[in-house]
Amino acid sequence: MPRGLQFSIFVILGVALSAFTPGTDHNLMNASSGPIVLDIRSSCDQPITHFRLTPGHSVGFNGVFQHLRVRMVSGKMLTFSERQLIQLHGDSVPTRGGWLVEDSGVRSVSSRDYNLAYRRFHKVWP
């Protein structure tokens, strides 16, 4: 098999196994045990409102992460301002990153941890 074709196949497989949405700054995944409803505001994209996510699914968006509201299936409401999102992001302005919504709350994670969570939900192991 020609090396160019092998390389192309590996690139395609790598993209397919990646949990991140290509071309977006942020990826937020529902890692909780039930469906959630999101309201997201960022500096670049139109606000995302009443966006329902089932467990293991994600949404991508661009710009500085400014506001997040999560409605859990239990009725619990989590609301984060830009300042709180900065604290979750390690005291830096959240311009890029992976985010997990879990039953215990929301956290900013590395791309490795995000991909591991994605694979846990989708049973994908390289």
C-alpha cells in the first residue's frame, strides 16, 4: 500500500476517533447520567439557547466563553458567569478548551481527559 494512502487513512481515523469538533474553540460534553439543557454565550457565536444534550454528546462553539446555564434532569440549575468560568479554567480567560458537565458539576479538562470521557461514553478504544 503506498505511503501516502496509509498516511491518509491514519489521518482520517485520527479525526474520527477525536471527540473535538473540528474548527471550534470549545467543546462541551454531557458527561452526566441524564439529558441536560444548555444556554451558552460566547464572544464570537450567536447564543446557544435551550440546547438539549443527551449523555455522551457535545456542542462546539467559538470565542471567549462568557456564560453557561445548565438544567439537569433532576431540575437542578447550574449557572456560571465569565468570572466563574475563568476560575474553572485555571484562572485564565477561557478562549479554548474542553468542558465536561457531570452530575457533580462543570469542569474544564485537558483535551486528553475530554477524549477519554468521550471514549468512555462511546466505547471507542484505539
